[in-house]
Amino acid sequence: MNAGPTKIFLIAGEHSGDALGGKLIEALKAQSSRPLELKGVGGEFMGAQGLHSMFPLTDLAVMSPLDVLPRLRHILRRIRESAAAVIDFDPDVLVILDSPEFTHQVAKRVRRKAPQIPIVDYVSPSVWALSSTRSAPTITTGPTASAGLNASTSIVPRISDQED
């Protein structure tokens, strides 16, 4: 049995994901029998739980599609940097939070280059419940159990290793 820390890489692309991530980290700390080693991208809420963000969330902040154009090269670089950092860290699990325009692009790159890393697409249960396109929460792989996470709890409502 591995007595080392559970390595978790979390990526939030906006403040709502940061808030969800902060609560997730808090819940995981309370439930985990092992210490957590955290890396990723987040803001003040995730930072308060011990995550040192690779870069500030303001690097990803855009208000409209027109705001994306002048920042596109910078955002694409942040996607590449984030995916490379995940692969280099080789976590027990990658957790992506909200902001699918950013987080799903990182997840797709990780899936292509390191398919052994489980990816959890974390969605708030209330957001999932209100979604008109929701499907039943599913677990598509089993590696989360070895990562010290319990996928049957309400804090991990959807797990997906499939590209969107």
C-alpha cells in the first residue's frame, strides 16, 4: 500500500471553479486518510486550502468572444503549459473545474499524452441537476479508487475519461 501523499492536480479557469475547488479540497482533506499534494491553477479559495497556482486566474479572464482574439496566443500558451505541468507532476488524478473552454482543452492534451492519468470533470451537483442535457453520473474508469478518492460520494458527481 502506498503511504505517500495523494497527488492531485486541479485546474479552475474562473472564479466559480475556484470556489468549487476550494470546497472540494476542504472536503477531500477531511475525508482522505493520506496527506494531499496539490498543484494546479486556481484563485484565492483554492489558495486558502493550500494550492499554489501556476499563474493567476486573471490570465484567463475574458468577458466576450471579442476579448479572446487579442489574448488567444497567451491563452493557448497557458493551455500548453498547464498540460505539460500535469504530465510532469504525474498526479493520481487531474480534476478540472468549470470553464470547459480552458479546462477541457488541457484535459484533451493530457489524455493524448498521458492516458494513464484519471481525469475528473468536477461539476457542482446543483449545476448538474439544473442542466437540461444532463445524463446520469457515470464512472468510466476505476483508477480513482487507487488515488484515495471515493467516487461514490457526492463530492465527485461525475467522472469522465472521455474527450468532449
